[in-house]
Amino acid sequence: MIVQKYGGTSVGSAARIRRVCRRIAAAVADGEQVVAVVSAMGHTTDRLIALAESVNPEPPARELDMLVANGETITAPLVAMCLQGMGVPAVSLSGLQAGVRTSAHHSRARIHDIRPDRILQTLEEGKVAVVAGFQGVTEELEVTTLGRGGSDTTAVALAGALRASACEIYTDVDGIYSADPRVVKTARKLSHIRYDEMLELAAAGARVMHPRAVEIGELYDVPIHVRSSFNNRVGTMIVGQVPMEDRQRVRGIAQEKNVAKITVLGVKDRPGVAAAIFEPLGTAGISVDVIVQNVGHSGRTDLTFSVQESDLKAAEKLVRVAAKSVGARKVSSAGGIAKLSIVGTGMLGMPGIAGRMFRALADAGINIEMISTSEIRITCLVSRDQVEKGVRTLHKTFELDV
Amino acid sequence: MIVQKYGGTSVGSAARIRRVCRRIAAAVADGEQVVAVVSAMGHTTDRLIALAESVNPEPPARELDMLVANGETITAPLVAMCLQGMGVPAVSLSGLQAGVRTSAHHSRARIHDIRPDRILQTLEEGKVAVVAGFQGVTEELEVTTLGRGGSDTTAVALAGALRASACEIYTDVDGIYSADPRVVKTARKLSHIRYDEMLELAAAGARVMHPRAVEIGELYDVPIHVRSSFNNRVGTMIVGQVPMEDRQRVRGIAQEKNVAKITVLGVKDRPGVAAAIFEPLGTAGISVDVIVQNVGHSGRTDLTFSVQESDLKAAEKLVRVAAKSVGARKVSSAGGIAKLSIVGTGMLGMPGIAGRMFRALADAGINIEMISTSEIRITCLVSRDQVEKGVRTLHKTFELDV
């Protein structure tokens, strides 16, 4: 049994739906039991949101979920009827019918539970189950949507609940690359990548898979095959352990351009100051990414952190209020920044990787504004207009070129 | 408590949805508990069907229901969020959430049962319940649609189940007229009409209300107020008993233009002949309307009946086969016919109405090809190019002019 997920681009037109169905039919002909998870066609979700905003500039989340869920429940029956037209028995299922139970957090619900009876019955009848992705229901049968990466999450969660042999994520790229191929011509497609590496790459700006889906894959040990819906090439397997020879030190380079930084200068070095500054941001739904606090002197320190540049204005306003309340000297901010990261489990316990990264950037004339690390990632904040040069430099430095 | 139903034209754009919501808000301000049943916006249903046919020329009914039900589940949250934007608490409900349980006949399901708990809870919370019309679910939670007149049926059935004081059907006409105002300039809007009169008028060609909804209204004694969504004028009340002074002999004139006739000549006058001819038509889903069989002579008779002209070709083919099997002499057919009917409970036990009708048509030079009657209706089949003249003639004859 396999779960296949087709994104909005893959089902963006009648012709593309037919192509998707030929692919599903081929899997059925190979003897597979197939669960196909589908997204809304092309820009349907955006159009529904625009419609909502035309009747209410701030549409309430519960009603917005009821509305946008239609995107996926339009695609699913189209795919099912197209399959039937090709002689492949198929049944479409809404999130409710597929047994996807979620929390009641509208527009960002979390899957609590999958009750796969109806899907299993459909498969036992020899039919393809075509499931509307991105949606579920609460215990009270309220319609919810899963937020960003929702259909991927549906697919991987179903694969976990059904103990499918794999979850195939069909998308508009060929797989996971050692760097963005639009930036680095010599980028290599990875045949395998570990869940944790993929999570770090996604957090560092690689947009192919949303971290939530990868986390569920890791939790239920579901192999995730990221591949193109436009060709038959093998893509990238996201798995728990990669083959030995793939365990090189650095696996991928990622960049993220929508970054700005805020610095609070002369903060008193005492408990509660950081909380006073970051709590209002969390309440306002503003994500803070890299945080650096220098060692202080004479009882004061400087605190710098990054936010999405699109959140900068709102964030700065909140921070100025908070900074005043904790007696900070000054708040400054700057946009035009980017994150540049190297990721790889092979880095663990390999000294010298960080030094090599900083040296290569320095030799390329790229100034590092901030540094942040995890066990398997090193991130530098650099000037946005230098980040692509930085990606190419590091790709070469760590011998990732084809 | 009132149920209001807004058709596809009334909710055809964001501006029209806002207008609908202002009307609902006015009812709420008047102290009413409101259940609003809404149809798909404008041509949404047609567009979804076209999309279906682009992936499967003969879309299976179960999947087509899954698909087209989205039309109404798009409108309902838009109306609910628009109301909220105006400060009127509101919740949208799908057919499933509203408790509309139906038979499993996809694309033409019948409502079996309404479980109104969720709607009642919504109303008790002081909120407007905005229900997606035209749809329901089976006991197995399969999505169904109700076929023609579906949203009207949802509205009247909900009004019955909730014991609402009235069901308001908002449409693009001002009410029920004594004749089609496009044909008869002097047609009068009726303040009241009986359920049975409305049923006969609908069967005779008046398209304002679908008979199913009227039947449910009669069964549960729900007063149905047919009125325009584009103005505030009072429309027509469909009720069990009309005020005494409205009980005139003839209440309305209706016409239906898409009519053709088939005649089977020289049929043996013995049991089973009519069944042999009509059974194949029923199996093929072709509705037969007026049927006339003359008194036979020398053991043979002629049988004439009408069908929709759009069904004529298919019907004639079936009838030729059947006619041969029962030894009929000949089959002939003709299109270009129309039905012209007068309807009114006041006709009961009033002799001379039929004679007056036939005389008036004769004086106007209109030939009557067939006649059929019920207790409260007389229908003549006439040439299509004479039917509008006939409507005007009868409107005058029976003193219905303003």
C-alpha cells in the first residue's frame, strides 16, 4: 500500500488531473493499493480567500476554514471520476469521511487521530481512495484546515496510520537538492536524506517539504519519497538512516531571504528581560528566529534577533514598548538580511566545519552579521545581496558540486 | 423563528451577498431567529459540472454530488462571515452539520429526516444559522444532492422540522402572478395562493417554485412566502387556505412551451397495451405528461400523449418498437406544441368554466389539439405560436387583469 500526495500545481487543470490519474492508474496496474491525497487546484485557495475578504476584511477563522476546505473537496471527486473514466475504480473522501480528526485550532489545526476504517474498506473493495488533503474535522464535526504544509501532513499522517510502505510527495521539483538549483547550477539531487537533516534544511529555508509532515514521518517511520509529478525520475527518499556513503559531512546549503534583525542595546543583565521582550511578539503571532545575546559588561548586554522582514514593522513597534519598560538604552533594526545555512548529520563531532565555513565566506568578501548553530546546522546571517554568492561558495567549499 | 432561502442569483456576487446579509440583519433586528438557506453563487454549479465533464464525459453520480455540493458550502461560510462583519453572530452549516439526512439516490436524493439539534443550538446561542441548501448526507455520511428545486426543498423541510412560523423564498421575481408578466402586461401578483393551486401551476409550467418544496410545505403546513430579494415588497403567501375574497374561480394561467405529441394509431383495445407503450418510456427516464385515449371503434383506438420536445426523438424511437409489438397501425409525432392551463380551486363545482375557456380560445382562432383536466386545472394543448395569445385571451376572459 502506498500513499501519494499531489500538490496544487500537479492538479491545476483538467489536463494535469488526467496526467495525475494516469500515474495513479500505473501504480494500480503494478498491484499497489493506492491512497491519493490531493490539494486544491492551482490558485483556488487564494481565490476563495479573496472572495472571503471581499465580504469581510477579517474573515473569522471558523468560517474561513469552512470556505477554503472546498478547494480540496473539489479536487478529490474530480480525480476520482477521472480515474473511473479510465476504468480504475475510485472513491473520493472528504477529511471527515477519511477519518482525519483534528484539534479545534481553525486554520492551523493539528491532527489528533486518524480513523482509517472508511479508507481501509475502500481499499479492500479494490478501489483507489482519493482523499481531500489539508482538512479534517473536530469531534463535533467542525471543519478545520491544517495550515501550511497541510496536504503533505495529511498524506504522511495517513501513511503512518495505514502503515503504508511509503508516502510519495509529488511536487514541481525533482527532489531535495544539495542547494537551490536556481542558485547553484551544479547542485546535486540527494538520493536520500535523514528526517532531521530535512527538518533543519526546511527551517533554514528549503521550501520543498513542510517540517510538520517530516516530523510525523520521523515519528511513525514513514519513508517519504519527494519526486516530480512531471516526470518519472526517482526523487529523494526522506528516511531514518541514509546509506553509509551518503553520510558526508555537509549535506545541503539553504538560504532564506525574507530576514530582518532587531537589536536591543544596553539591556540590563537580569532575569526576565528576554521574556519581557519576546512574550509580546509571541502573543502577536510573530516568529522570532535566530537569537543572539552577547556576554554583557558593566551589568548591561545587547540582544539581537531576527524576524521575517514582512513582520519587521509590527515587531519593532512591540519591541520599542517592551525595551522601554525594561530600561534598555536603544532599539535599532535593519532589513535586507538573509540566512545562509549548512546542514548535515555528518557534521556531528567533526571539528573544523564551522571554521571552514567562516573562512570560505571571509575569502569571498562576505561579512557575517550573526551566527547560530544546532547540532547538525550552522547558520550565518549575511547581507541579502551576498547570500547567493555565499551559497555557491559553500557548495564548492564542502565539495557538493556534481 | 423564520427560515429564509436565497437562490443563486440573490447570492451571485460579493455585493449581492452583502445585500442578502443586510436583509437577514434586519430580520434579526426585528427580533426574529433566522435560519438562512443558501444556494450556490450564480453559475458555480454549471461551472463545476463543466469541470467534471472535462475529466469524465459521464461523471458518476456519487462523485458528481461530492463535487457540486461545494457550490453551497462555498456560499454558506461567505454569508456567515459577512454577517459577522456586520456585527450579527452567525454560523454556517453544511447539509451534514444541519442534520439533513437523505436517501442514497445521488443527484436526486429525497430528504428522509432532519435532525435539527445543531441548528437549534445555534439559534439558542443567539446566532443566525446559515445552511448550505441542496445537499444532505446518507446514514453512511455519503454526500448527496437533492436535484431540481433542491434549496427550496431544504428550506421548506427545515421550516417544517423547526416548526418555523414561515419560510421565505427570496427569488428574482416579486411573487406568483396570475400569468407570466412577460406575456401578460396586466398580470396581477397574487397575495395568497393555496398549496394545491401552486402545485398545479408549477406542473403546468409556472417555474417560480418547484413542486417538491410546495408538497412539503403542504404536508407540514408551512406558510411559504415567495418574494423578491431585490426589493422589500410583500410577495405571495403559499398557504392552506386563502382569504375568502381571493377564492375566485380561476386563479392563474400557465403555459409550457417545450411540448411535443406522439400519437399511436389503431391500437387494439385490450388490457396491457398502454403499459407496453409507457413502461419503456419510464425506464428511459422520459416523463409523459398529458395522455388522451379516445373511445375506440371496431376494437381499435388511438392513443395520444405529450412529452417534452427535447425528449421527442428518444421517445418516438421507443414508442415505435413498442407500437409494433402490440400491433398498432401507425405512429406519428409532432413538435411545436404548447400547454395552456387555467388553475384555481374556485373552479371546483363551478360548471361552465371549461366551456368558457374553449369558447374564448375558439373566438381567438386558437385550435385545441388535446384536452386534459384535474379537479382544479384545465389544460389545452395548442400550437406553440398561439400560446401567448391564448394566455392573454384567457387572462381577460377570466377577469384576472389588474
